[in-house]
Amino acid sequence: MPASYLSLGETEWAERLGELRERLRPCRICPRECLSDRREKAGKCRAPEALEVASRNLHFGEEPPITGSGGSGTIFVAHCNLSCAFCQNYPISQYGNGKAVTTQELAESMVSLQKRGAHNINFVSPTHYTTQLIEAVHLAREKGLTVPLVWNSNAYESVETLRLLEGIVDIYLPDIKYGDDAQARRISRAPDYWRIATGAVAEMFRQVGPLHVTEEGIATRGLLVRHLVLPNGLAGTRKVLRFIAEDLSPEVFVSLMSQYFPAHRAPKTEGIEREILPEEYRQAMDWLEDFGLENGFTQECALRFC
């Protein structure tokens, strides 16, 4: 299945890029709609308008259909529109560790990753740089990029912005972090997270449908939802899984993650100071079964006590 962006005509590209640029100035890219002119002042995401990238490389630690045998061409951008107390990548997301690159340079990196065997180009925490990344994709397409695009986000997305990605992004890989707005606000400074994330993921599913995997086990299109189990039930896991099964489809692929550990500010944040317990993760797996969510991946033996 060819990458979606290959079939988009130049007139449509021009319209999409124009609308994305309008949403960037003043900034209304993400749900915070901070209206910052990022040419002069960083937005609430702490990101300037200039694209800053932390790394560009093959990654072999994603879910099997994303990683495959050749790896995922991951592009970690600096900054984030959330402020998660437990972020494992906090030097990149919170401190902005990265290097300014042009869209032309990034386009060349994408093509290079494809030549090295990447099954896809995987934008990690891309939301606040949506306009710049899609501009780079347009340039990379002209240089020969053909692999699918993965939008690997925290689900705190604007539906209006996501609609401009239809026909460009092939695989959505959102991490639904919370089923409880109070915890989302307290731990990640994300007001109205549940309403925003569920609306965003529903839009993603409308665009690409269930995950399509080739005979070789490589994802080419569709939705794969991640969810990280937190200590003390603070992620609202049952509510998240019920939403996926009942509001989207029981056919949706789910990656239920057990890899939580107290990084960044978590050791001093009430309720998330410790790793999850065996019974917390096994309860989450029981809920997968209760809701008939049979497609996807678990990490039971990633736990230190397995």
C-alpha cells in the first residue's frame, strides 16, 4: 500500500500547508491555542518557531508492526505541549535539548533513513511542530520519500489541526495518558485532557481506521493506541480501554505498557513515586479481556518482578 501523501496533488498540498501556516501564526496548532507569535516568543510548549530536533535515527524499540526488521525511522523533536511529571524523555521534552534544523535538512534525513531500511518515518511528540514537519514531508516526497508516516503523539491534539493531516499521515500512534482530567491537570498540566484526547483519537480513527499489517507483519496504515499503566490507578486505565472498545472499535490495536518508572519530577509527586505493582498491571490486562480488545501488545514480562 503506497504512503498516503504520495497521492496528494500539488494544489491540495498548497492548501494544506497554507492552512497549517495560518494556524501557526498566531499559534493555534494544539488545544492550548496560546496565540503566541513563536517567531518572537515561545509558545506554552516552550518551542520557538524554528524546528528543533533531538535525534534522527533507526529505532528498534517500538511495537513489532512499527519496528519490523529494518527499524522505525524515528525523529525526536525537542519540547512538548504537555509537562508530564514522570516524562522519561524530559531532557528533550521539558528542557528542549535539541538542535535547530531546516525543513530541507530534515527532508534529507527522512530520505536517508528510508535508504537505511526504515519501514516508516516516525515523528515522536510532533504536535507543536506540526506545520514544520509537514513542510519537511512535502520536500522529502519530492526527493523520493515513499514510506508511511507515523504520528507518535500524546493525544493532546487539536481536531482542527488533525483534519489537515488527513491523506498525509498513514499511521497514528497516540498514547492516551489519562481517563481522569483532575490527574491530567495535576501530573501533566493538561486541562480537559479526556475530552480533547478522545476527540483527537476518534478523528485519527476516522481518517485511517484499524491497523493494517502486511503478511510480513509491517504496519502500513491505521490506528494503534498506546496506554501506560500508572501506579494507584491514576491513569484511569479501565475508562481508557472502555472508550477504545465501545467508542472506537474492539478491533483497534492496543499497546498496554508496563514500563512506568518514577523519572523527572515523579519521585516528589504524590501517587506516582513508585513503579507499578504486579497486580496493577494484571488488572489492566483483565480489563483488555473484559472489553474484548484482543489485538495488540502487552509487556507483562517487561516488569522487573516477572
